Amino acid sequence: MRSHILGRNGEGFAARFLSANGYTILETNYRASCGEIDIVAKDGDMLCFVEVKTRSGLQNDPFEAVGPRKQRVLALVARIYLAERYGTDEITCRFDVLAVYEAQDGSLSGDLIKDAFYLQ
């Protein structure tokens, strides 16, 4: 239960963090039959699929949680999103990963990696 609440808080923080950094949020929690993308946004003219990983304390590195298997799932979900919303999967886009960290006092901070991996 605690990790679910932490994850939801992290995703809310992530949307605010991205907006404050110039992103326009298009959708949150986009679901397809094979998986989910946490945030779909625009950074200028670039369409971005953002995976949010929230951690508290000294847990494992959130960026390591977006390994090859997770990347393949995100790429597949992105293709479905592009086909549904744009009628093609031939749109230039990128995958970003946003690590959200919860401090002991409950405050949140973020660390963004743009172009964390590429659609294969």
C-alpha cells in the first residue's frame, strides 16, 4: 500500500516537475493491453514518453529499473499510442526517464534523463 501511494505521489510530482521544465502534459497513465506509459508530453515540438520511477530512502537506482525488458514494453506501448492518436508509428519521439526521490521529511525531488533509450 505504501509503495502504491509513493508511486502515485511521484507521478503527480513528475507532472508538475515536467510542466515547470517546459513540457506540456498530453496524457498520464496511458494504458494499452501490453503495458502503460506514465506520462505522454511535448517538450517543444518533440513528443516524449516519460517513465517515472519513484524511490524513497536508499533503495536501488531508479534508472536501473528501466532495463531492456521494460524498454521493449514501453516501445511497444508507444507504437500503439502513436497508431491510435496519429494513425502511424513513424513520428519522431523520444523516451525520457524521470527519477523521483522521496526524502525522509517526505519532500520530493526529481532527476530527468532525456533520450534515456531509443525506440527499436
